[in-house]
Amino acid sequence: MSDLSTSPENAIGFFERYLTIWVALAMIAGVAIGVFAPGLVNAVAAAEVASINLVVAVLIWAMVYPMMVGVDFGAVAGVARQPRGLLVTLTVNWLIKPFTMALLAVLFFDYVFAPWIAPEDAAQYTAGLILLGAAPCTAMVFVWSQLTRGDATYTLVQVSVNDLIMVVAFAPIVAFLLGVTEISVPWETLVLATVLYVVLPLLAGLLTRRILGSPEAIDAFTARVKPWSVIGLIATVVILFGLQGEVILSRPLVIVLIAVPILIQSYGIFAVAYGAAYVLKVPHKIAAPCAMIGTSNFFELAVAVAISLFGLHSGAALATVVGVLVEVPVMLSLVAFANRTRARFAAPG
């Protein structure tokens, strides 16, 4: 990811800039396929081995692998530089964000929205939001960092450290929060999904970097495979909404209701992280990216694990996809706010 342009206008690609539109179109296409060609999506859903859908597994790898190639753990040695920014990131991502997301999910789905959502559906949506909250952003944060003129090297350090923690912390945190909300946790499937969608892609990315060798070769390879990440995401959304078509057509309000706690969480987490960085006098070029990492989600992982744990037809999978839908416009609004408030932060040391 080190080849990001220094020009903010060029920092976000065509597909990334309009990701919300592509996801919305994929949702519509998926619902249409589900209504007019249900046999097609049912055939995809039937392709399972050990609770892992083979078609979706390939698509998730297409999403995650390009991101993992961009992670350079050699940059972790830079942790000693500006430790306050890293402290803010890790505190928000692992000690605050997963728990506030679970709290908001329970508050809204078990109480505020209880008149409109059946208890079994509420539990599924809660599970999906917990998965979103436990997975901090891995790839898109490089885009948000560039758009706020962030320190690219330090952003790489923050993402790399978060990925190392994710390998060991994601499954236990998810299991704990699902247990607290009284949702049955198939531990074997959770561990398998974590290995399949975090550990193995990470190892594959490291191996690829070693084989390619030079930064120039890595950047060129990443640029070539990056479009597959968006293609994998769009195809997964089509499948999910194809399977959820009847639910969506009969209860379109569900999408809006799921989006509400996600929006509150996103803006609230950004306020906490950005405010903490300001109080700790972290320079803006580090403060903005560290707030963005906590606000944004590794939605590819959340989608994959939701499907593995609860199935393609599940409300949990639907909730994670709604997270994809709202992420880009939310993050672009926060980028604009961060840029407007740059002058209020301490000058770089």
C-alpha cells in the first residue's frame, strides 16, 4: 500500500470511491436473482463443507488476500515512534469498540426496535454487529489516511500491529460477546473461520511479499490483484441478498434499522479516538488515521465469519453487509471533518 499517491484526489480509486453505489446495485441485483432465479442461489448455498461455503470462501479470499499482501510487518519496528497514536488505536479497537458495538446492538434490537423485530431475528442482527465491531479496518484505512494527509509509514505500523493482535484476539472477543448476549457459539467453526480468513491469508500475503522481494514488485502485484477484492465483495453481496430477497422485500425497514446502531457506533468511536488523540497532543498526520482505523471495519472478515457461523441465509450475514453499505459515505464525511479540523492539532514533532 506504500504506492498511494500523494494527491488526495488520486488516493481513492474509482471502485472504492463509489463502493456504496456498487454495493447498492449488487443488493438490487441479488434480490432480483433471488426472486426470479432462486434455484441459482440455492445451488450456491448448498456447496458447503464443514460449515464453510466453498463459493463464498473463494470470494472472501479474493477480498482479503490483496489486503494482506499490502501488510508489511517489518514496519512494526516503528512502534517506538509516536507511541501515543498507537496507544489510542489499540485502546479504541480492542478495549472499547467491540463492547460498545455489542451494547448498542443489544440496546436497539432487544429494546428500541423490539416492536418491529422478532427476538430470533434480533439475536442474528446483534451477532452480525458484534462481528463488525470486533474487526478493525485493514485495507481501506490506507485510503482514509491518504485523504487526510496521514503519515503513511505510521499508518502501516498501526495496521500491522492490529493485524497481529487480530490473529489471537478476534475469536476470543467474538466468542465472549456472543456468549454475553446469549447467542450459541460454535467454537470449532469460529476458530476454523479465523484461521481460514485471517491466519492463512496473512501467511499467504507474507509469503507473496517474500517471493516478490522488492517494494516496486509488491506494489505492482498489489495493484494487479486489488480489483479482485472489489469483485469478490460485490459477488458476495449479490449472493447474500439473493438468499435474503424475500425478507428484504417483505420488510425493507430492516435495512434502515440495522444501519442505525452502525451509524451511531461509527461517529461515536471516531469522536472518542479523535478526541483522545487531540487531548494527548498527537500530531494530526497520526491522529486522523488512528481514529479512522477504529471507525472503519474489516467488513470482509465480518461477512466471512458471519456466513461460516450462522449461514448464508442468516440475519447476521445481512447485518454485516449493511455495514458495507454505510461505511464509505460515513468515512468520507469523517475525512472531510478531519481535514477541516487539522489546524487545531499539535504541529508535527
